Amino acid sequence: MIDAPALPPPSIEQPAPRQVSYGIVTGKAARGTRRVVVSVNGRMLASRPLRGRRFSLRVSLPVGEVAVRVTTIAHGRRSTRVVEDVYGLPLASRPRVVRPRLDAVLARDLRKLGGRYGGTAGAYVQSLTSGAGAAWNAKARFPAASTLKLAIAATVLSAHAGIPPRGSRVDALLHEMLIPSDDAAANSLLIWLAGSTSAGAYRVNDLMRSLGLVDTLMYGGYQTRTLASRIPVRVEESPAFGIGKYTTAWDMASLWRALWLASGGRGPLRSAQPGLTPADGRYLLWILAHVDDTPKLDRVVGERPGVAVLHKAGWISTARHDTGLVFWRGGVFVVGVMTWNAGGTGHSSDQLAGRVGAIALARFRVTARRSP
């Protein structure tokens, strides 16, 4: 008896290594394949019959770092391919465009938190799943600090041909700039963009303007040591901080939203910067999922099971911010919290960010239960 030849392993398009995944599994199976099975951590998530060779499944991945196992079966033969270094996100958080709308309850709570802060604060929160959100002093300009490293990363990826190979110079610099927030790495990427930190900063500003974000300025490099909204955004109080980088809670939240949409091939960033592909967006979010910072936005919600906080903070002696995306079983929301105090900022700023994240998640959970 002659054994049947081995079944060639499937070719997987999504998910891909070093990218986030919203549970979309696509690819191509060998000729004759009759079934596709997807599993994670020994648990089967889906088993579907296959007609033809191409497959596309939606599965509910665990939130966090996972290895996705795709098995194809044909007449008793089977073959498997494992995709590692995938960061799973809820299926309900997959990118799509929704109309923003004001949530009056959240607006009241946000106004109270902002008014109680012992300095100047600004915040913007919006569910990217339902569109509901609120703002407080969200158009006030604050010293940007390291929050603009997110904009540098988006600009670099829009200019780079494909995802930087693992271990390449640009890949290493992006990790250094975003995870430990290294200023020298940020400067090196600005120079990579245009030959100098000042010229690179112009490229970053161009990207922000292409999104309609006019209250952000990337002012040169970093000193090193050895969009329209139906959620009203305005200025209640703006700090006086002189010349330098600046941004707003609204602008940074808008950039995060644009990046999230781009990871699904949608939105203003994908339209304005066609060089930034959906794979680029998923790769950048994957890096940001590994930021390990002093608890800020994640100080409360980050302890909840099934919640992931992808964020980028920034701080100097007088300003302390955190901005990012919070993923939970019911979807995703964007949040930006900025603080300034002429006498210096500290843990009270981190606590404010944590409280904003907590009230937003609580509110969106309630409204999600009420939705039909």
C-alpha cells in the first residue's frame, strides 16, 4: 500500500506575526482540502467546511499575546501552520466608521473630573464602537512631550516600504522610541525620514495636517541627555508654556482613531497616507500593545480580565499625559488625557487618567447592555 502524499500546509494571510488581530483568519489551503480548523492554546475556536481553496473565518481570540493554529484536513490527511507573535483583540473591536455623538452622562462625569484636577486638564473620550463620547477642554494646547512619538511612528511607516523586517534598524528604533520612549531613537527616526530632526518634524506636521489636525506641532527633535466632531470640543483653559511641541487631547485621540481605522484599511490616515498599509497599522498597534509604563490609563481598567490598553504617554516636569485605545469584550474606545501644572505634575495626573479610563469603560458597558 502506498501512503498518500502529505498535505501541504495552508498559506496564512491573516493573522500575521508581529501584528494585532481582530479575529480575522484568511488564507489559501492546498487543493483537495475539505475543512479548516482554527485553535488557540489547545482550544478549538472554529471548524468550517471548505469549498475551493480560499478561506476566511472570524473567530473570537483571547485578548493578549497568542499563537494561532490553522489546520487543514483532506480525506484523513491534515496539515498545520502556526502563526506566533499575534496580539489578539476582541472581534467586536474590528475597525469600522461610526458617527460620533455626545453622551451627556459621560460629559457630566468628565467635567467633574477635569474641574477637580489641581491644575489644567483636558480630556477626550469616544467609543469607536457606538460613537458615543464626551470632551472636557479637549482643544486646549499642552506641551506634547513624548505623545508625538506616535505621530513619528505613523509618519515613518507611511514612508517605509512594507513592515520593517524583524531586527532591522527601523524596527529596532520604533521599538526603542515607543516602548521605553527613548528620545535618541525618536531623533534617529526623524533623521531617517528627511535627513535632519527639523526636516523630519516637518514631515510629521504634514501628516497631522493631512488628517485635519491643526493644533499639533512637532517642533524639531527631542533634547537628549547623555478631524470635525459632533462631540463638542473647545478650550476652557489653556496653559501658558512658551515655544515648543504642543498638541491637544482631541488631536491625539483623533490620531489614535485614524490609526485604528487604518489597521482595517479605512479612515482618513489610510486615505491621506496610502503608504501606510493595513498591515503597517496592525504592526504599529502590536508594538504599542507591549508598552509597559507606570499605570496611567490602565491603572484601573488594565486590571480587568479581557481588557487591553494600548497607549503612549508623555511627560515633562510641568506636563503629564496619556493617550490610547482601550479594548474590551464589547468593543473599543479612544481616550486622551492631558494635564499641566506650573508647579509640577505627578501621581495626581496618572490618577486622573486612570479615573477617566474607568468611568468611560463603566459607561460604555452600561450603554452596551441597553442596546438592542
